[in-house]
Amino acid sequence: MAIKIYTKTGDLGKTSLIGGTKVAKNNIRIEAYGTTDELNSYIGLTADHLTDEHSKNILKEIQDRLFTIGSSLACDPDKEPLLKIPDLKEADIELLEKEIDKMNEELAPMKSFILPGGHVAISTTHVTRCVCRRAERLCVNMKEHEIFVEPLVIKYLNRLSDYLFVLARYTGHLLGVEDIPWKPRING
């Protein structure tokens, strides 16, 4: 017998954190891990648009880390020590930094701000970067409101958005699509 996907337990606008604590579905913690889930979906979409196997493999690693982050954010911090939640590691951030540096070696230096676009793979990567920044802002908001969030989560999301920006440019490079420079309107 198949397990039903709907439980009806959230019909009144409440959900449970890992550990059982009930909270409103618009709780900042729910917003943060929901946006991390959205980011994970966009990472998958980005990978589907790429042709570079190495980048696709890195994105799979990132998806695993985002599940780790989602688990951390979805957990009641008072009950977390008793649960077996995977941890993010400094090495996860170092991987992103190494990948950024490797891609930047092949890219021309930026001379202006660039506009997202030029190819669906580039645009999708920029949308993914924006969702990443939103997830980061929500985690910072948690911290500002003294709601526990693992500091490495914020650091990872910050570095991930940098990685996604460089990946968008690198994807353009591999596809032979030049950056689209932003040329601000001087006279209205």
C-alpha cells in the first residue's frame, strides 16, 4: 500500500519542526528552510541547463549541502543536540572557493556590472543566485532576531551566491556568449 503524500496536519497553518515543535507556516525558520528548498530546486534546474559535466557534478554536491542546511534550519535548536542532523563543514566553503578561483582563471576581468542574460543557462544561473541571496537574507534575519542559525550556514550561502555569479559568467564563456555590460542611461 502506498503512503499518502497528504497528512492534513497543516490545514490550519501549522507545521512541525524536526523535533516536534509546532510553529506557524509563516515562521521565519520555515521561510528560511522553504527558500533553501526552493534554491535546491533551482540548483537542479541550473544543472539541467548546463553542458559542463564538472559544473553539474559540483551542483550535485551543492544540492547535498543544501539538504544539510535545510535539515539544520528545520530543526528545533533546543532539541538538535539529541538528533542526528548532518553538519556543514568549513571544507564545504573551501570547495566553493576553489571552484570560484578555478573558473575565474579562465574569465576576462569584469570591467562593468553585467546584466543577466544571453542564454537560458546563464539567466537560470542568475535566478538561482538571486534565490540564494534571499535564503541568505532570511538566515541573517533569523540571526538578527536572535533565532539560532548555524553561522556556517550564512557563510556557505554567501559563498554559494558568489559561486553562482561566477558560474553564470563561466557558463557564458564555455558557450561563447559574452557578458552583457550594463550601460547606465546618462540622460533621461
